[in-house]
Amino acid sequence: MLVTSPRPRIGVLAVQGDVADHLRVLNALGVDARTVRRPEELAEVDGLVLPGGESTTIDRLLRIFDLAEPLRARLRAGMPAYGSCAGMIMLGSAVLDGRTDQGCLAALDISVRRNAFGRQVDSFEADLEIAALPRADEGPFRAVFIRAPWVERVGPGVEVLATVEHDGAERVVMVRQGPVLATSFHPEVTPDARVHELFVQMVREQAGSIGDRSGPSTSRSKGD
């Protein structure tokens, strides 16, 4: 069944991390938002949000819940995805300063450094000019960084949407590659919903090419 509903189903990966705030924002945008913990739940959504949290724990739980390979299959098939903070790490193709056995989903051709801006006490906020956002002319986006990663390498197919100055260098904190979006920061903890609006727009744009929800995405296999 092709996705034609004006109310797309967007899942929030709910194995660990900041799930409730993403659900709240998506519901406020009129989306059919739901949690995803099992492969059959993943097969029913048009797009997926990977929240912030602890990337090593999320990686481990994806394998325990038999979600790692079904999720990789959906991403390869073109399912839109958005990752914030740890979700960005999970969507990348390489993790820097991670555990030696830490895996990622390779949906974005980027290398991401964990906790790059420092520890919890080093959390900060910054105003970012993000031209790709809906209603970008309304002003900068107030971004909240909490034990945030940054993108250290960007592949040729990746679009850099935002950077932030840190210790005299511009660090990449928001990227997009096709239907996959990621931010180092946590838009779900702010009253500004424009990052989620952008993702919902991406899901709608992808609607004609997402394909059958019950296709290869439903194949259940052991994790990596």
C-alpha cells in the first residue's frame, strides 16, 4: 500500500531516550505519531524519529529487540528518518569516540564524534540560522545542545544545513542526505516545532516512493 494519507504515520524509536517530547511535538503537528519497539511496529510507519539518549545503549537495545536489521532494511528502501543527538550518531556511518563494538545504521555518509561539545555541565544554547526550515524568515532557531555530538566528516552527498561556532571553529550540527535528517541538538525541548515540521514535510514528499510497508522492511532477522 502506498502512503497517500494526509496524516502520515511517524514512529518514534522507543527503546531508550527522549521519546515523549518527540511524540508530543509530532502529535501537535497533526501527525499519527506512535512508538516503535518491535519490527512489526516499524513496518507500519512512514517515517521514524530516533531520539536523543545514550547511543551505546540504543545500539545494544536495537539488537536485543531484533530491530537493527529491519531498520537498516527500511532505511535502505528509502524510509525517511530524523535523528536528534544520539539519533544522529545512530544514523551516521562512523562513530568517533564510541565503544569499539558500537554499531550504527549508515543512513548518512557522515562521521560523528560523541560528546564532542563536552559533558552534561557543558550544555549550551545557540541561535542558528537554518535556511532549510519552514518559515525560516521568522528568525533563527534556538538550539539546545546537551552532551551533543558534532559531525566531523561529511560525504559528498550530504547537505550541511547548520553549523555553530565552538572554540574558534565552525562545527557541523545539522545535515540532510535525501530523506534522512539529523541534528546535534534537541528541538523537541523547545517551543519551536520547525525542525519537526521539516521532517513531516520530508515524509509527505517521500510518500509516493516509500513503497509497500509490508515489503522488505518486515523481514525479521537477528541484529548485527
